Amino acid sequence: MLTGTCLLVIEEQERELRAWDFLHCPANTRHTFIGTGDRPCVIFMTGHRRDDRTIIYPRSDAALARHAGVEAATTDPPEAYAPFPPWRLGRPQAWAELPWAQPR
């Protein structure tokens, strides 16, 4: 986590994350990040998916209780992200509120 707060739903358990928390998710770990608080939540993520592996978006009752996740497991990213606004390039509306955007 770079800034802000979020709720991590990992293997059906909830954990609060805040700036500078670190998480390692081994392969096939079911996880969802849900922004919380009144400030932007910025997460740095990196990883590697092998070409021969299918991405699976599993159903999670804990994530669905927080209005995140899918009703039925799917391997289709557009289906999994259909309820959410589309991604767009550019700075977020709250860019000026982020720590690195503040004048020095």
C-alpha cells in the first residue's frame, strides 16, 4: 500500500491495510482489495502470470458482502469487472490529494 486504506478479503477473511503494509499472495490465493476511507487508495502491484495458466475469478461471499467479487466463478475478465466503471488512462480525480502531488 502506498497511501490510503483498503480492506483486503483474502481466503474469506478480512484484513485492514494502510500505507506501507505489504502483502505477498502465493499463486492461487483468493484475494480482493476494496478501497476504504475518504482518501484515494493507491496499491503498487506486480506479478507474473504464466501464459499456460488461466485466470480464475472465484465467487467469494465475503467479497460480495462488500459489493465486490463475482456472483459465479468465471475466467472472463470483462465479465468479472462488468459491474465496475471501465479503466481509463490518466491521473485520478483526487490526484492533487496524493502525497507525491503536494508542492514542496
